[in-house]
Amino acid sequence: MLFPLFLRRFWQIGQWVFILIMETAAVYFFTQASLVRALVTVVLGNIVIILATMAVIFLINFIRYHWQLRISRPYSRVKKDPSQAEEILADFNTRRAEGKARPEEMVLASSIYTLQGRGEEAEQMALEARWMLTRQIVWTRRSAREKRLCDLIMYALTDARLLQGKYTQVALDLREFIPYAERPNYVTVIITFAFFLAGDHENARAALTYVRPSKRNDLKLLLPPHFQVMLAYIRYKLLGIDPRRELKKHHKGLHLWEESAARNAALPYGVQIGEIVEEIKTLMAEPAQQ
């Protein structure tokens, strides 16, 4: 493995040197400057370009971060203090009635309705948000911001439908969305989860074959801890793979499932999650096989 890696690095360095030589030659030819001066000009020019590119990337990430806060901050407030939900929803519904609601506001409303166990209303908000983006012809040809928003809409729609027990519909819709997903590995795990809840173990096993190991530095492969817990459990139930090492490794993710089960205890979905949580706790209490 080290030798191919060395070759790739050598090839990359060779490309950079070649580009530097060609740029220097162009400056030398067109400006009639000395070779040293041409080389210095090219190096300084490349440094300026690199710094400018870094500044643009920083600005884009800064804007994206603050855009995401428009959804995450109110949602976090509602999770901490559910009494704030009605005020936020009232403001949203006023803007919606005036035709001023934006897709990200609809995602926020959908998420709040999901927290309240109002699956049908949550689904309606997510569908309206998706319709707005489809109308703008950005569902498949998207900027980075719109790509992220499309993912958030699908997650909101997924949560709303899971709440209503529409497990198979969730899995089938997400199958179609995978080519456009920012985090395809995560979506594949959700598909597996939905088929598993539906009792469709054949399709759940098939989906499992496409799941790849999570990597922290690769967004396409990254899995959040609570779904790493669920993935280990599903592999245990469907494939007989001992889950205890993985469960203990990602144990902090279990609390999100506990919260979901408690919040939705009156719904069949909440009952299912509650039963899974109890079984996971039992497994975690047992020593892992060496």
C-alpha cells in the first residue's frame, strides 16, 4: 500500500513542478524578464491565488455556518424548552400565510412538528419545502447551499414518515435520493433501518451490503454515533455479528434513541424504538467477546 501511495504523491509533485515550469516559461517569454524574476513572479502569483482561494473557501463556510444556524438555533431552543415551539410556529405560519416562508423555515417547522409527535403536519411542511426547491429546478442541479438544504429536507421528511410508521415508503424514497445525497453512507444506513423496522429483513440485509465503515474525515462515509449504535444492533439481529464492542464504543449515541422513545411513547414508532433501546442496554451490560 505504501508504494502506490508514494507513486501518487510523486505524480502530484511532478504535476505541480510541470505547471510551475510552464508558468515560468510563459512569463519569461511574454515579459522578456530574467529567468529568476519570472520564477519569483510565478511563485508570488501562485501564493496570492492560494491565499485568495483560501479566503473564498473561508467566506463560503462562514456563510454556510450562519445559514445553518437559522435552523439549528431555534430547533435547539425548542428541544431545551418545548414551550417556545408555539411562538416559533406562530411566526412561521404568519410568514407562510403571507407567502414569505422560505424552504429552510419549512424544514424548521417540520422538525418542530416531529418533536411534538405531529407526523402528518411535519410531513406536509417537508413536502412543501421539497416542492419549492423542485419548482426552482435545483433538486438535481444545485449549489452547495441548496445541496445541503435538499439533504435537510429529506431528513425532515424521513423523520416525519418514520414517526407515522411509513417505513417502506421512507426506504424507497431514500433509495432514489442516494445519487444526490451529500452523505450517501448515512442515507444507506437509514434505508437499512427503515426496512428493518418494517420487518422487511431481506431488503434490510441487501441494504447492509452497501454500508461502508464510517470515516470522521470523509463526509460521504461519516455516520453519527446514534446510527453507529443502531447499525451495530441491526447487524447483530440480521447477521449475528457480536455488537457489544461497537455498542460500547459509541454508547454516547444511545441517549438520542432513549429521548426519541420517551418522546414518542404513545406512538407505535416510539414503542418499537423503546424495545430496541432496552435490548441494546442488555447487550451493553454483557462483556464483549475477545
